[in-house]
Amino acid sequence: MKVEKLLENKSIKLTKARKALLEIFLYANKPLSYEDIKDDLSMDKATFYRNITIFEEENLISSFESNNKKRYFEILEKSNHAHFICNTCNDIECIKGQLALGLDGYDIQNVTITGVCKQCHI
């Protein structure tokens, strides 16, 4: 879906900063932190977080904190998925497919698994 349509559907004003920010997240294949993308943006940290807050309030972006104390962001997908965070290198991977995890009476929306990734396990 195009950025313009995403913003229009949420009644968020289209700005160059918002468009650039959402495009980065739309084409990313994993969650990103501010540090991951700051060199690709022409906005300061305050503008980044101000826009991220708007996107989170409108359910365009979700976020979580990693074990390295950084906040990571990604476009909300229609299907929820889990993340694997390596305790050694702090790399984050999106786990594709469904995990067989359930709790009676609960609607699980986010799962984060930590451990040692394939690269570090060797």
C-alpha cells in the first residue's frame, strides 16, 4: 500500500518527513531503531519521535524494546508475528509463520523470544 493512502486512511497530514519515515518502514524486512535509520532521514531526533508517536497512536507502527535497551519500530501487519532477539549480537529477526502458542481466554498479539542466533551459536 502506498504511503499516501496509509496516511489518508488515518486522516494524518502528509508531510515530506512522514512520507520518508513510513517508506523506510514499509520496505524494511525487520524492525528498525532510530539509530538504524537516522542517516537516511533529513529530520532530527525530536521530529522522528513526534511522528512515531502519531503513527503509534493511529496503529500504523508498533514498537518494542530490545535487550540492548533500544526501541524498535515496524509497520503493523495484518497478521501478528513473533520476534527473535539474539542475546549475543542483539540482531532481531521476524519469525514468519504461526507459533503454536496459546493461553485460554487471552488474545496474544506480540511474542518476543530471546536466545542465541544461528550465527552466534557456532
